[in-house]
Amino acid sequence: MSSYLTAFSLGGKIALVTGAGRGLGFEIAKALAGAGAHVALNGRDESRLNAAVAAIEAAGGSASPAAFDVADPNALRAALDNIERRHGRLDVVVGNVGQRDRRPLAECEDDDIRMLIEVDLVASLILAREAARVMLCYGGGRLIFVTSIVSGRSSGRDAAYASAKAGLGGMIHALATEYGPQGITANAIAPGFFATETNAPLWQDAERSAFFERRTPLRRWGRPDEIGGAAVFLASAAASFVNGHILVVDGGAMSQM
């Protein structure tokens, strides 16, 4: 049993997780570090990143802060170059940064739509391209992006967000085809309803929380730490033949919706 479980080990791997200061991004970073990787945590709030790094180190993991705006290509390239310079390689990238605007499309201005698409989709394409550039120097790697179950089924008031997340699904299939022959796999995680800080207005409201619980066969919200296993799997050797896949982690919500 123990020899098989080594396939899930990330010992010696170098990973970058964007949007890792809190929520699902932090839980993913913590899980990767717990599996043995050194994880660079990205975000724009340095104090929050430092606290997140300290929490991972206190739990016995290895981590460092990487403060930059993923929507700034120059800052992104500089950060990747710094990771490569400090650690000698880059094995895993988890693109988790995303913005959401829960308004009817009729209430969204042109710039609102463009900004959300830029952050949620365009920045992800650039991250994938630049990360692959580094990974190719070391024989391959893992590209993992966080999409959403709303990319396939939405309840409205989410047109731009759902469009961007659906675009990520198409991106994953394209990346899998383009980079697979060069040793880089591309996959995604599609979370369902998780009780994160961002979703607090929903799960802390009894009536609205009950609505989402009814839409999930497990009849509860996901705990943020329940996302980590999916990321470790996709980043590990255990998923060496998994490419172009969207792993849904939603308590069965898409089966019922």
C-alpha cells in the first residue's frame, strides 16, 4: 500500500498557485505543500500572503509568497522567472484567480464585462503560455485551472462569469492537445458550492443556504479543505495519463441540476 501511495507524493516539486491568499486557493496550496511540494502562493495582498505562508509552514509545509497581479503579463513573467531562478524549475501551476459579478447582464457595463473576461480567461491563457515556456525547459509539468460548475449550468445573473469559465473548459482541451506531446498535461477542477469567505453572504443566510443545499445531493456545502485532494491528484504522478479532463468536485450538484 505504501509503495503505491508514493505516486501521490509531490516531494521535490515546485508549484505556483494563484489567488492563494485565502479560500480554495489557499486550501489547494496547503494540500500541495502537505504532499511535499514547495508552493509559491500568489496574490496581491502581501500581508495576507505572508500569513498564508506562515500557516503552511506551521503545519510542516514549504511555501513562499509571490505577490503580483496575474492580469499584468510583465509582472507574471517576472514572477515565473524569479521562481525558476530561486528553485531551478517549475513543475505545477494552479490557476485559481477569478472574479465574479452577480448581476443581470443588462446591469453590466461594457467595461465590467471586459474586465471579468480579462481576469478570468485572458489572464489564464497568458499564465498557461508563460508557465509552459518554463516547464518545457525541464521536461514537462502540470497545468491545472479552477473553473466552475456554472460553466455548464447556470441559474442566471452570471453571464460574463459563466462565459469565462466555459472558455476555460475549451482552453483546457486545447492546451491538452497542444502541450501533451511535450510532456505537459492540462486539466481543470470545477468546484460546486463551497463555504468560502467569498460565498459567506450565501451560506450565512439561512434561506439562501438551504436553497444551495437542496441543489446538492449531499445536502450540504463543501468544506474548503475538500478541494485539496483533487489538486494533489492532478498534480501527481498518479494522474500521469489524465489530460484534458475537468474534475468536478461538487457533492453531486451537476447530477441533480
